Amino acid sequence: MNNDLHNNLDFKRAISPVSVADTTAQVSQIIDRQGYGSLEFVIATGSLADADATFAVLLEHGDAANLSDAAAAPDDDLLGTEALAGFVFSDDDKVRKIGYRGTKRYVRLTITPAANASAALLAAIAVLGSPSILPTANPPA
């Protein structure tokens, strides 16, 4: 399946589109990597209204389905950095990404605002690749 992303990628909702008007951390769904060799989180921002807000990104991983064993993914397990995936008030309508190449089965993304008191629009999608079974489902399960 050369030149075929359609049948080689699967997508999972990580963080549904949300308007955050405080400093509440936005925690993604737990993403199960079973059957996939790669994972990339794509973060999309909309309008970020607060003039001094910052948004830190954290990737956690573990082997328990509920991530009761969650630990911060070490830098060696990341593609890109959490700092590069983070954003600030002036990053309206931007896209960020961070990849995971570790060996743990379950992964989640957390976006934590600081100094945010106005509507900040954001969402995140988990993109799973390198499937063990082709083609991937359409629509994604």
C-alpha cells in the first residue's frame, strides 16, 4: 500500500474541542497502542483570549488500562518535546504535535493552562500508525 496513509493510520479522540476559561488541566482519553507501532498526538488551538496564558503539555504512559501506574514519559520516549508541543496566548489557530515511541501500552496527554482566565479553545487527536493489521477501520473505531 505505497503512498497510502488512509489505510495505515487510525485516529482516536484525545481531547474533544473545549473552551477552557481557567487553569483546569485538560486530560485526554487513555490511548491504547495495542496493534500499533507508533503514536502521535496532534493539538489544535483556536482563539486563546487571555493575554498572558501559557499551556504546558505532559505525556504519561503505563501498562495498566486505567493508567493507575501512570508516569511521565521520559524524553527518550518522545518525538519532539513537551516544551515544543506547549503553546502561549499568541498561538491562536496553531497546530502542535508530540510523538511517543516508548514501549508502554497506554498513553495519555495532559494540557495544563497557567494564568488563563478567558476562553481558550483547544482539542487533541491521537494518530496511531504502523498497524499490525491492514487496512485500518473506516470510519475509525
